[in-house]
Amino acid sequence: MFLIPLLLGFAANLASAFTTAFTHRWGERRGTLISAILRNVLGIPVWAGGFALAAYTKSPDLIESKTAILAAGWLLIAVGAAIITIALVTIRRRAAAPSTRDALAQTGIYAIVRHPIHTGTFLELVGLFLVIPTQAVAMACILGVSWVWLQTGLEEIDLCQRLPAYREYMNRVPRFLPRLWPIEKSP
């Protein structure tokens, strides 16, 4: 039962990856509004409901729940939430209503990774599975990771169309995980 809202929410949430297409088709104001409604009204709440249903679906546990595993799960959820919050504060309105007039965010956390919201989501999904290690939650989390990966790829196509500087930014800043060593520049 949880798969229907989960997949419908993911599909609606993908709207943010088509901001440029919506804007070209319906104009700046309507395109931005359509993208925002699909993602924020139909997408995020519906897929979140799908995860809630997965959490309440009776299914077998895949791992034994121990204190250390629960603690690690809650820690991952908290770190993921903190990363997402920092990213949302950095981009403000652009998070809720992307438009073709947006400026490229490349400071703060966006100087470290290109998609911190998605990085935080990955952490939260792993944490959710550790806290509720059932087969249903595992399936929802695997679908969630797959969706975020697809969403990221489609958003980057859209961002390259909307923001000319995005291609250079892609070469400079890693997608999900910070670099542990600097890029070597050729002489």
C-alpha cells in the first residue's frame, strides 16, 4: 500500500527538474508556480506519507535492532536533517520555487557539495532503515535512494539550462560527498 503514494510523490517531486521546460511552455510565473505546486504540494507530502505508511506496514525485520544500531540510525537522521536545514537556509526561496532567474548557489555548504539536500536525504534514508529495519522500510529506502539519484541527474540537466555557470561549478564541486583532497591543477 505504501508504494503508491511513495511513487506518486516521487513522480510529482521530479517537477523541479523541469523548471526550464515549464517556463518555456507556460512563462516564467506559471512555470515556477507549476513546478512549486507539483513538488511542494503534491510531491514531498505524498512521498513522505508513503514513507510513513512503510514504517507502519507489518513486515519482517531484516536486521536485529540493537541500541548501537538505533543510535547510529538516529545520528544519521539528525546529521541529514542538519545538512538539509543548512542547505535550505542557504538557498531560501529557490528551494521552494525554482525559477529560470535563480542565481547559482556556490557558497557555504554549496561550496562543498553540489546537492547537500540530496546528501542529507541519503543519510536520513539510511538512518530510517537502521531505526526501523523492516522489509517494507528497506524497500521504501531503496526506492528513495534511486529516486534521489534520478532526481539529481535530471535537476543537473535543468540547472545547466537555467544557469550558464553550472557546468563549471560541476567540474569544481563534487555531487554528494566532499572531496578529502584538493583537485590537482595542471601547469
